[in-house]
Amino acid sequence: MNIASATVDELAQRLAQLTGEDVETALERAIEERLSRVAIAAPADRLTAMRIFFDRVSSLPVKDPRPIDEIAGYGPSRRSWRLSGNKRYDNKSLGRTRNGSNRIHPSA
């Protein structure tokens, strides 16, 4: 095998020595291992990877006890809090002080 880079040749020799393989076999296995880590997963593998991911995520502790709808910004009627008239999230109250004046545009 002809390797032009002295650094790559040294690394290949070191790997072959540590594994007890010839340089070509050591490089082949190293490249296969690296490709298995960085290659794009096939569709069947993606489904498995997604299932593993969702299983892992669903086992994480809940840090926010609010219902999902409230976190997403929906009210009891499944309408947006902004559309349901909730003053806490009402667009009209955004940027206003307690006395009702507008912080951003005092004349508004």
C-alpha cells in the first residue's frame, strides 16, 4: 500500500502494530468502523433510531408540570390563549405597564 502522507503512514503503522493486523486490514477495519458511525442510516435503521430516541426521551423526568396544551399556548377550548381573551397572553396587553400606558410607544 502506498501512502503519501507521513502522518497517515505513521498512524496506519501504529494501528496495525496495536491490533496485530497488517496495515491494509487495520486500515480497512478502521475505515469500516468510521463509516458505520458517520454514514446516513437506511430508512429501516432510521425508524429504529427514532424509536430508540423517543423511548429515551419519554423516560426523562418531567421538568414542567403544566399540561402540554398550556405549554404550547392553547387554552381549554383548544384555541390559542391569544384568541381566547386571556389577558395574560392577550396581544393588547403586551408591552403595557400597570396603569395601561404603553412602554414602547407612550402615546399609544
